[in-house]
Amino acid sequence: MRAIVKEVGEDAKDVLRDRAVASCALITEHDERQRNLVDVWRWIARGVRRSCEVQLCSGRPSYAATFNRDRHILTVYIDNAPEALANPLGARPLGLLIHELAHWKEQEDEHGMGFHADSESVGGAVAAFLLEHADEARERAGLKVGGGK
């Protein structure tokens, strides 16, 4: 695929960046679930020493989230990640958060071996942080201590 994209003279990252800008709108006023997602993920990112702002957009690019390394902004495209609104601590949402926090460090290949090694480290850090702060995590996410809603 890369060879085809290079042959037509466009960089895949530019194509994806243009698609995100063209089709998604920043959400500036959050409802309770949106505010909860932003707060919980910002808290986790800070807890694993990858502080970043979390912003939400509506629209449907071809991905669920992006990370702007220069500005340390994680953007969640909520139309593609509804599970994150339902439970910011769910398995899929945390997987998405971990993936994006792995982009916090510059890698030679954005999804190469270094990236995957770093995402494993971030995943371990997130798991350890959530275990250490389990009751606070549940409270922040609006979950009961027993794990139910």
C-alpha cells in the first residue's frame, strides 16, 4: 500500500490528516459522559507520566483517535469510539488510550517494533496505575466499587 501511495505522490499521513480536518468538528461543550471520558483519560495519562489534553470530535474519519505529539493532544472521534463514552475504563477504550499514549514518544516507524514495545510498556503502566488507584478509578468513571453501574 505504501508503494502505491508514494507512486501517486501523496504521503499517507497527509491524506489521513486532511481527512480528519475535513470531516470532524471539535466538541467544545461536553455532556456528562463526554466530560467524564476527558477527565478520566487525562487523569490516567498524567498518572503514567504521559500528560496530554484530551479533546473530543464528532465525525467519522477512518480511525477512532489520533495523537498530536507536538501539542500533546489526544483527540477521540466519539462517533467511532462510542464504547469510550459508555465506560472509559472498558477493555476497548483502554486499548485505544494505550495505543494513542504510545504515540507520545517519537518512533522511527510510527507503528513499528519500537512503537509496539512502547505500547506494551504503556499498557503495563496503565494496568499498574489502575490497580494502585482502583477505587478512585471506579469513582471517576462513575462505576460502583463492586464493578457494576
